[in-house]
Amino acid sequence: MRRAAVVIAAGAFLLSGGAVYGSAQAQESSSESPAASAATLREAAAAQGRFIGTAIADGKLSNTTYTNIARTEFDSVTAENVMKWDTLEPSRNSFNYAPGDRLVNFAQANDQQVYGHTLVWHSQLPSWVSNGGFSATELNSIMTNHITNVVTHYRDSVEYWDVVNEVFNEDGTLRGSVFQNTIGQSYIANAFRAARAADPDAKLCINDYNIEGTNAKSNGLYNLVSSLLSQGVPIDCVGFQSHFILDQIPSTLQANLQRFANLGLEVNITELDIRMTTPSDSTRLARQATQYAGVVQTCLAISNCGGITVWGFSDADSWIPGVFDGQGAACLYDANYVAKPAFNAVLTAFGGDPGEDPGGPTTGCVANYQVASRWNGGSTVNVSVTTAQAVSGWTVTFSLPVGESVTNSWNTALSQSGTTVTARNASYNGSVGAGGSLSFGFQTNSGAVYSAPVLSLNGTICTAS
């Protein structure tokens, strides 16, 4: 049976540990989150009306460490490879459903939704499709037949389908795939119509990368989607892959997702990871945690954001080192399946409580983020952090809403990159004893209302006071 995802209005959630801003104006003081006691990602996300998913590698389903995390922390699963064309239809009209069925069975056993990925893509095609030399009419028939068979087989088992995947070049023109070159642009609308005919209830999505910020590629996608909707093409959602680089998350992320949501479409983060130069260190892991939390906060700020899927949850299984030399450490868990600061940051941003997270560090600090005053053109913020352990130097990181910039600060050496703020101790206040507190303050250029962001101290995510 299909597991329905729930989407709630932006005004229905205010997090004590996460920010809600932009068009959904947060209150200056917030009540305790309904998910405050949630200890798992899936519990915390569900309390906010969002899903939290992961890509699943078929070969890992026999690994109990892997499957225990996958079933406990995530309520949505995406097939990493086994629902792509080369696996499902390796030869013409001969379908191999066994690997995909394993994923569906796993999901149903663990009360998880399935996010189908992907029906039509230029990559991972069998040679008989990519090199078949078919006419436009015959290739369109082959594509329609593939979609019809696959979607019918998984009807009522798959909640979402990435109907077409990665159809754009970086300059906003359509990619020259075998489908585009042979059939023309109409293949996109034809694919959506075939999927709708096979399953009237599945949510049908278009998915791509490097479309997270406002740029030529996302503009091209926006224009395409607007055109499809005007033609009555059954498209329900847009997937933003979100393979980010540390400190390079686009500042226009929220505004860009919101413009697609304003078309009446659901927007989803579908393949999230945040890579860095390896080996990692505590400072970069702290910034990564803050930026993961910022992505969650962006989704929560948009009423039509259905949820977030991470593209694998452990560095042991990440695709990144094999593609980007010297890059990695992009996931919520390290290569030993131990939770990283990013895990607690995501949990806290959803309103959950990390507590004694198995395999992860205990929360060693309590942070108080207080907007002392605000006016039309600015605000004054006071921050205090109580640390459970003595420190001889401190770095506090957090994210501000898009458009909020620090103009002045005191008792700290403070810098800002995009939405990420890094506050370091001054020469005179770096030593703090166990149970002691550090404090600093700053001014911003905006009087916008938002709730307290997630703060980390020297790489440890702090509990909000």
C-alpha cells in the first residue's frame, strides 16, 4: 500500500531549534516544538509534516548495520540504481523487477515510502536503447512502453516518480540525449502523460542538479515547467538534487525553491550531500553541520516542500570520492557508520532532541540566541553558550536567514560567508571553564522575524535553552 506523504502549511510549525523565515514569518519567541522529544530523524521530520529519506544501495540490504540505520532513521527510500532503465529493462520488453522489488519489500516492512528513480534519463541506458537507431515514432513507443510497464508494476507501491531526470545543460538549454535528439522536446510531456496513465495517484517529478540557486539552468527548468503546466501536462513536483560543496550553498536557495512552489508544485531536496576536501577536520565538520541544518530550515520555511532525501547516509557508501578526487566526508555518518555532527544538526533542525545518540557524541553545550531588539532596518542579537567541558578557545557557527547580514559585533571575531556565520573568541575570552559560559553579540541589517538557528560549539551541536 502506498504510504502518503503529508505536507502542512508553513504557519503550522515553529521550531525552538530551527529557523523559519522568508514568507513564513517566525515569532520572536517560540513555544516548545511538538517534536522536541523525537530521537530519530524520521520521528522529528514526520512531526513537521516532512519526509526524510535516503538512497538505498541494493547490495547493502544484507548488511545489518546499514539496514538498522536505514529503517530507524528514514521514512522514505530511493533506489540508488535498481529502478534505472539498464536494470529494469536490460533487453527490449524483458523486465527485471527483482532488485526493485527488494527495495519495495524493505520499505513496506519498515513503514517507508518509496521514491522511484528514474524512468527516463540519458545515462544508465542499455545499449539497445541508446544505440538502437530508432525513428522518433518507434523510440517514443519504446519509452512509453517502458514507463507503462514499470509504473504499472509498482502502482500503489511507489509514492513519487522521477519521470525525467537531468534534461538540462548548464546554460539552460535542453540536453542532447537520445530522446531529445530523436523525438524532440515533446518526449518530456509524453513521458509524464504515460506515467499518469499508468498510475493516477503517484506524484510525478522532474529532477536535476545545479538548479538549487537562481541561475541559467534553473531558469530554463522554471520556463519548461511553466510551459508544461500551461499545456495541462501532469507534473506534480520538482526535485532539487542538492549535491553541495561545503561553504558554497547558493544564497538564493530558498527564493529559488519558493518560486517553483508558487507554481503550485511540491519541491523536494532529492539527493542531498555536502562534500569537502578530505581528510575532514572538526572545524569543517562543524560548518558542514550548520549548512545541513540550513537546508532543513529552508525546506521547513516553504509550505510546499515535501521533504529531504540524502544520497546515502554513510561516507563508506558515498559516490563522491569515486567522482571527485580528494573530496568526500559528505554524509551524515562517517565511514564506520558513526553519526557525525551533521546528523545531530539535521535532527535538531527538524525539532528533535539528539540526547544520547547511539554512535554519536552527547550534546555538550546549551545555547541561548536572543534577539534583544529589532527595528525596520536592523536588529541586535545576544548569544550565550554554556559548555559542559572546559575550552581554551571557541568557535560558534550558525546560519542566518537569506538576506540577513551582520554589520557589527562585539566580544568575538566574527565572519560571514553566505548565510553561515562563524564567531571565534577574542584574545581575552577564549578560556571557559567546565559549566561556564561564553557570550557575544552582533547587529544585523534587517529587522526580519525568525526563530533561533541551530548553533554549534567547536563542532558540537548545542541544545537550545
